Amino acid sequence: MLLIPLPSFHRADISRILGQLRQPGVLFALLTALVVAGYTLWDKTAVAHINPFVYYYSYTAVSCLFYLVLLSRFPRPQIRAEWQTHRRAIIVVALLDVLTYVMVLYALNLSKATYAGTLRQLSLVVAIFLGWRFLKEPLPPPKLVGVALMICGAVLILLAR
């Protein structure tokens, strides 16, 4: 959902809004939305032809090759120190990543992409809550309105059967 605060349909107001859409933050947000939609459709198509578990591990094998090349640019002592310092967090994140992505793939396999994709994005709502609760991040009114809009949008998509 893209909310554009347009005060009127006068040419000056429309031009002002279009100018704001060219700001880097807005452009990156729109690009991110397109990429997320693209990989959700890709995943949905893939799991229609391949078992989600097999697809995930094939994807992981290719990703590992990419990350091995990337990690080869760092000194081994630096990688070893990172592992020794953050081993537990690295393992927990890796396990949660596997669990959540395989769950998403199975959801895409069992339901419509719009449902699975919408519910997948509700993770942002959870992240906002966790940031507020455990990291003491602020929760200003505009962010609350955004969360409410996301929840309402998800409910409307689920009710649209």
C-alpha cells in the first residue's frame, strides 16, 4: 500500500507530490516493494514445481557459493573472531531463518500468493513491536498509524476471498 497525502487534484499539488516521490528514500522503498513482490512470485512459481524443502536447500547451496566468495575477501582471523564472539547468535539466526523461510515456502505452496505474501509482511508489525518492547525504540503516532494500516490491509485481503 502506498499512501500519498494529496491535498487536492490541482496541478501544483500533484507536481509537488511527484517531486517528493523522486527522493532516494522513497525510491528505495518502492524498489524494495517491487523486489519483495518479485521474489514472492518467484517462490510461488518454484514451489508449484519443486518440493519446498528441496527448493530451499537448492537455493541455499547457490547462496553458500556466493557467500563463500564474499567471505574469502575477509581475513580468516577476523571471521574466526566474529564466530567466537557471536557463535550463539549466528546459530539462532540461522535456525530461525531456515524455519521461517521453509514455512513461507510451504504457505506459498498451500495457498494463494496474496495471502502468504501479505501475512509474510506482517513480520514488520512484529518487528516494530519487538523493537518497542525490548529495544526501547520509540513508537510515535505516525508509526502506530502505519502499523494499523498494515493490519487493516492484511485483514481486508484475507476477507476478500
